[in-house]
Amino acid sequence: MDEDITGAQLVAESLLAQKVEYMFGVVGVPIIEVAIAAQAVGIKYVGMRNEQAACYAASAIGYLTGRVVSCCPPPPVSMAESGAVTQALSILKASKRPLIIIGKGAAFARAETVLRKFVETSGLPFLPTPMGKGVLPDDHPNCVAAARSRALLQADVILLLGARLNWILHFGRPPRFDPKVKIIQVDLCPEEMGNNVRPAVALLGDISAVVSQLLQSLKVDTWKYSPNTEWWSSLRLKIAANTKISQSLALQPTLPMNYYTVFHNISELLPHDCIIVSEGANTMDIGRTMLNNYLPRHRLDAGTFGTMGVGLGFAIAAAVMEKSKVNGQRIICVEGDSAFGFSGMEAETMCRYNLPIIVIVVNNNGIYSGVDPETWKEMAKLGDLTTVAPPVTLLPEARYDNVMAAFGGRGFLIRTVEELRSALELSLSDWEKPCLLNVLIDPSSDRKQQEFPWLTRSNL
Ligand SMILES: Cc1ncc(C[n+]2csc(CCOP(=O)(O)OP(=O)(O)O)c2C)c(N)n1
Ligand SMILES: [Mg+2]
């Protein structure tokens, strides 16, 4: 081996050999040399402010590019066993209330084209998981996301495509699911099969390949689920009722604004091809229902583990990728005020690299809820805030907009619909700088009445 090659160069060369394009990190002795060597071989180095955010950014690149797979020789595409395909179809055909659940695995497998054909050929209703949103557009006529609880509870057969039956899907169990529901589970990971619910049939394989198999068999039989079933009418009724409730909340003229008003106005202005990054509790949950996705892999959120702090790293990763394209897309990062705080200093990273990310902090002065400035002052008079302030509270009306402005980005303080719309329009026209919209909302604003609370192991 050439003695003049340094260890840092070796690391850089081997990363390049594996087609690594981006490196995210925080340097210090002796890592500086590695970052410099990476840049010397053409790898883009993004200096972050915290390693955690750097890791989140790197994981987002992996998800968006599929590079985890493509850096190695392409793995063989595995198909499901044909007997299992036949069995799956006969269960689907016998079903009265079928449902397809589209998970993140379908997005990662790039199954969108074949899946669209399958949904349209079969006529089945579908429901995306949070990061399965956009594999098929949220405004597709077969999407029943607005009737999620009913669809999950009353389905008698579920075709589960690359989604885990974890807490996000309420473990596939009562009271959120019919105890007799038959699950047709399609997954690439054998270890996912049968987690929490034993599937009626398991189709182990690549989601695109397995859906193609299902589609082919379907075409042979020319079977289609009728659009005139009781199931479809019941789902449609629920969609209409829920949409009406969300609409009326969205159109409430009272100030401070509520979540629904904020999201309704944002969604009206966002370009259809933008990448939406989101984290928070109410902010993320309500945003999932109110902010549509139209393209696959255009939503990144706290997902399976609900880890707060991922948002800014995800947004930076998406933005550096989009910046290198000719027709790069906008990155909209919708953050709860608590969620923003976890990696807030990455605002400096956004400003340093001129990444035109639009950060929208939905600021309710706390974790799930907060108090208004007057109540906060009154509370402070009652005693030491560490003993009297509810643990969920954060500083009322904190100026997160000034954090972005401190580094040269634009910051907006927003209280009204008009301010929100004009700041967002202005931000969307700026392709040079990051912007932060600090949207002050009613600290007691909440989700619309839910039929069920989140089901976690602790309250199972
Ligand atoms: C790393 C990490 N720490 C703590 C939590 C607990 N947690 C769940 S949601 C949340 C923040 C919710 O508040 P916010 O982001 O302001 O959204 P809101 O519900 O107020 O809209 C926290 C801290 C978590 N999920 N992840
Ligand atoms: Mg909050």
C-alpha cells in the first residue's frame, strides 16, 4: 500500500467506493482530517451542530435515496410463494369489508406504480401510515384516511403492505381492531411476520414484486371490489362527517388560532411536490390529517419511535439533496415548539449553507399544551416555578423567530391567518434563505374529539 495515504484518506476513499455522497458530522480532533479528506474526494460535508441531528440527517438521506440498498450490489428481489398469493386473493375476494394499509415499507420499496395499478384494478379502499402517505396521493378517491378509526375497527380483512403492527397501528388489536380481523401480511422482513397478530397468510418478499404477483392473479380473474357496497358507503359517510368537523374547526375565526386553522391555511399554499418534515405531538398528529402528500417519500416524520429532535436534521438532509437538483423541491418543516427546541441550533446550519427550508413552529407554549403569558405571570407569583409550573409548559410566546433571524435567516412572528398566509407566500418565493414562522396558537388548542386514546403497552 502507498505509504503516503493517510487513514483519513482511506476512510474517504472507501466511503466514495460505496457511493456515499453526503457526510454529516461535527468535527474535532482527529475527525477534522476525515471531513477534509471526504471533501477532497468529492463527498459533500455538512457540518451540523450536534451529532444526534447529524445521524438523523444521514438516516433521512438513506431513506430518500434508497442508498442503503444501492451501495451494495443490488440484492435479489424476493417474491412470495405462489400458493400464498392464491390464498391471499381468495381471502380478499371473500371479504365484506376489506382494507389495504400502505406502510413506509411500500415507500422504501418504491412500489408506487404497481400499487396504484393494484388499488385501481381491485377497487379496494386504502389507508396510509404516516410515512406511507404519498405512496398514493392523499386525495386519491380510494384513500379513506379521513375515516381511519372506522376503517381500522370494522375491516374484516386487511392487506398489510410494509407496515408494522406497532403502537402507530394500535398493535392490530381490540379495541381498535375487530378481534376476528384477518391480516394478509406482506413484508420483506421475516421477523416482522406475526408480531402482535398472527397473520391469516404471510407473503414474504419485496413489496413491489408481491403486489405485482397479486395484480397479475387479479387480472386473470378480472375481479373487482364493488364500489356500491355497504362498506364503501359507511366509509364515505364517515369521511364526509369527519371532513365537516375539521373544516368547521379550520374556519373558526377566533384568535388565537387553533391547529386546524393553521394547517388548513398552510395546506392551501403549499406546492404539491414539497417535502413535508414534521414532529411534535398534536402538531404532528393533526398535521398528518390536515397536510396532504401527493408524492411518495415526500414526508419525513418522527415515525415509529416518535423521537423528538429529528425534524431539523431530516429537513437539512432533504434540502441539501434538493439543492443539488435542477428542479429542487421545497422543504417545509412543521415543528411543535417543544420539538423545535431539541435541535433548534441547527437553524444556524440552515443559514450557513443557505438552505431555503421553511420552518413552521406551531407554538402553543408547551408539550401538548401550555398556558398564556398572563397565567404564566400569575403562576410565578404563587411560588417557585419549578414547583408550580405544570411540567408540560414552556416559556409563553417564546421568540423562536428570532433564533432564525439571529443567524441571518428570516423570522416571522405570526398571530393571524393573514399574517400566516403572507409570511408563507413570502417564504415560498425566497429560494436563498431559510425562514422560520413562529405561529402563536391558542395554548389550549387540542385535537378534535377522538373516539379512542392512543393505545400503548402501558395502558394495554
Ligand atoms: C427524544 C424524546 N424526548 C421526549 C419525548 C416525549 N415527547 C413526546 S411529544 C413531545 C413534544 C410535544 O410538544 P410539541 O413539540 O410542542 O408539540 P405539541 O403537541 O405541543 O403540538 C415530547 C417532548 C419524545 N417523544 N422524544
Ligand atoms: Mg407545543
